Amino acid sequence: MRKIFLTRAAVSAGDDAFDNSREIEVDEQWKLTQILDKIIEMGYLPKIAGGNATWSVAYKNPLAVIAQQWSKPKYIGGIMSEFPFSNDYKDFNRLHFNYHVQEKPELVYTIIGQFRSAFPR
């Protein structure tokens, strides 16, 4: 098992007063899809009225976009082949979720994908 520390941006001013960090345990062999599925299932990312919250998740670089209105995350450019914990991710122990309010998730995905391709590892 591997522990992963989760942090996320606040969704409202009242949310700032709470510690939004969590620690979860995942199997060493899990792929990013399984890790994000667990995080979504446990309700770590708040849902908002209207159902259009958009999040991006990063570990060193952006990994995926998660939208409240989508059934599954959308992964940024080939990231899936880098998991489970390959040599580049042997120190993988943290995920951070950025809140993009109600921005269109496709737009967030496009912008983050352009950023990632402009600054390859």
C-alpha cells in the first residue's frame, strides 16, 4: 500500500476555514484511473449547485480534468502510460486539485493540455 496526501482549493470563502487535506491509501499497482475513481467515489471534491464544478488534478504537472457533469476524468496527453509508479513517479505521494469554478471543462482541458505540451518533462 502507498499513502497519498490530497490537497484541494477551496470552493467558497467558508470552505477556507476547513482543512481540505486528506490522506488515502492505495495499492502500489493502481493506475491513476483507479486512484482518481477512489477519490471521486469518496466525495473528496465538493459538488456545487448547478452541477458544473470543474477541477484539474496535478502531481508536479497537470494530470487530468475532472468535471462534475462528466462521468469520468479526462487525462492530459498520454499521462496514463506513466502510471502505476514508474521511475519518474517513485516519489509520488501527493495530488493537488485546483478548482476552476464553473468554467467549461473542455476549455480547461484544452488550456492545460497546451501548457503541458509547451513545457514537457
